[in-house]
Amino acid sequence: MRKDMAIWPTPQVHLTKCVPDEPIMYFCPEALRETAQRFQRGFDGLVTYAVKANDHAEVLDNLVGAGLRAFDVASPEEMARVRRALPEAVLHYHNPVRSRSEVAEAIGY
């Protein structure tokens, strides 16, 4: 853990005590995994996660741990992040504006 970070019992306690001026990400691995698993149990189709929603390694690693194997990606950078979390992940490349060089790079993934 970084020195400037602390564990707070709830996001509300942190916000009340620190009143941050910049956006803060509160992360609960258990809640993320349970939500992903519940969604997969309740949906019999292929579940994909839109990496653009949050591409932090902690999020991707926890989704992989919850059983997700397919990801909606919009750039080679997102593809690389997913491959670090799960090398054999299914990548759905959805980006309406792509250069030829980006498409060529994406094919490599």
C-alpha cells in the first residue's frame, strides 16, 4: 500500500474526514467478484466487460478471478491490459473509428 493511502471503514468516513478535491476510486474486490458472478449465473449468454468502464489492473484481475473470460476492448492499450490479466481472454474489438495501423496492431492480439 502506498504511504499516502489508508484503509477506511467506509467511503463515507473517508469523504467526511478528508474532503478530497480530486476523484477517488473506492474498490471492494469482494463486491466486484460477487456482482460479476451473480450476473454470470443469471445470464446464459456470453458476458463481456467493457474495459473502458474501468481498466485498472485490480478490476480486471478480480473479474478474471470471478470467471470472466471475454472483454469488450476499444484500443490496443485496452487489449494489452486484458492480456496481462488473462492471456487467453476473448477480445471483442468495438471501436468505430480505427486507423489501419491500429487495426493491424489489434490483429496481433
